[in-house]
Amino acid sequence: MAITLATQTIEGIASALLYSRASRITVGSGPNAVQVSNIGQQRGLDVWFSIRRSLKPKEPNTCDLKIWNLADDTRKRLEQSAHRVGNSRASAPGAITSIIAVKIEAGYENAMSTAFLGELRSAQTVRDGVDFVTEMQTGDGDEATTKARISFSTKDTAIMDAYAVAQKLIQSMGSGEGNLKNFGGILRASDLYGGGVCLKGNPADVLHTLCRSIGVEFTLQNGQCQFTSLGQPIPGAAYDLTSDSGLIGEPSVDTKGVLNCETLLLPGIKPGAQISINALFVDPANGYRVSSMVTTGDTAGESWGHKIEATRILPA
């Protein structure tokens, strides 16, 4: 699927927004949710996070999160909740487990986006001098990629096209459909299941195999399924990166054509997004899409940005 994208320029972010960083961390849901906000000059508890995201379906997105000096009862509640989740994950595949959502919104005072939405894996508190630091490990779509199982026959369920199979797989994963409908035509046109087939195993693995068969890439991003045509970016405006719009230092392109660059923590950039760079060693005529990225934020330090790897956009 060929996609023509306009260019989106984030003007003045390097100077105007550098001093108005903003983040909101939410662990859990409902009245017992833990939320820590640092919005501009309104400061809460210190927070550090490192988020790793990519387009590799076998490498789920993860986030390491630290929060300083939570209340004693809050720390204990998080650790006990994480312990219960850990024990449930050791149970048999398909067993019902508790999911504790972890959401990180980050950016700037008037421009935040969801940088990560995943599930708590573990939590423990360590002492650092006079401080208590609660360290958490999280994953994006852990339940879908490690616990979910499926077993059904397309003949028994009268499912005869790949689109209906994809919908059933996503339902079994417990994930959002994301942009599945954008690929409905391609999936319905496939005759993969015309003769009927029995599908067993992890639904995310089955969906990945299905997509590869028809030239479509599939990953989980913030609990939602993301589909792209092979080598193509996701729909939306490209990010025009210059020294005036968040680019830090000089980007580089290695012998395999992989672009590496660093930027400020620009809200909205994610794996699959198109970026356009006008720099000394990068041809501005080349289009790139983000293949992987590490986002680091430290409310008490200097870290507040992305390290990005991007690859050339393939011909449609």
C-alpha cells in the first residue's frame, strides 16, 4: 500500500519547549491507581523511564520505570500486585491472569502523547541513600504474546477469509484491532483459508505468519495491532527533523543504509512513523521510517529524548 505523506514541522521545540517538560505515569486503574505527574513547574515525585520499541514482532516493546519515594503503603501494594501477576504468569497457557496496566504519557506542557502502554511484570523497592526507589519492569502485550492460546478450524466456524481469521485471532489475544480495517481489502482478497484449515497455538504468532504470507507487517504497539505494507510507513504526516525542530547532533547512515539519530522527546513519534531529515550526511530526498527507538526520560536529570534507528522506505 503506497502512502503519500505531507511533512509536519515542529517549529521551535528545541528552545521554546525545552523548559516545559511534562510527564504523567499511571500504574493500575480505578481508585487504587498510582499516578505521578510532573507538568512544567508543577512537580511531583521524581521519575525515570527507558522505553524500547520496535517493528520486530518477536521483540515485544518493554519499559523500565523508576519512581522515587512513594508512600510506604503504595510501594507495598505495587509489589504485592506484581507478585500476584508473576505467579499467575507461571500458570498454564490460557489461564486467567490479572493485568496491571502501566501508562506513560510524556512530552511537553502543551504537547504530550502516550509513549508507552503496557502491563506490569515485576516491582521491587531498593534503598538509595535516604531515598526509596521503586523499580518496575513492564511489557507491551505480554498477555497476548506469551499466555494467549487458540485452537479452531475455519470450516467449523464458517470463517472463509483471512480478514475474519485475523479478527478472531485479535479477539483471542485481547488486543485492540488498531488499523486492521485499513487492510480489510487485502485480507479478504487472500485465498489462504479457502480450503479450510485448523489453527493452533499463540494467536499473535499465527497472525504474524498470516500477515507475512500476504506482504503485510504486524506488531503490537501500546496494546493495539499495527499493520503496515512491507517496508512502508504508517499513515500520517512525516516528522521533519532539523536542529530547529528537535534534532540533536548529526545523524549518521551506516553501510547497510540504517539511519541513526537523536532527538528531543518529540511526542507522537513511534515505530513505523516516517521521518524526513535535512542534515549534512543525509540526503533530504530519502524517506525513512522508524524501525526501532529508545525513549528515555528523567524528571530530575537531563535525559529527555529519543534514540532512533530508521530504514529507507521501500518502493510500494
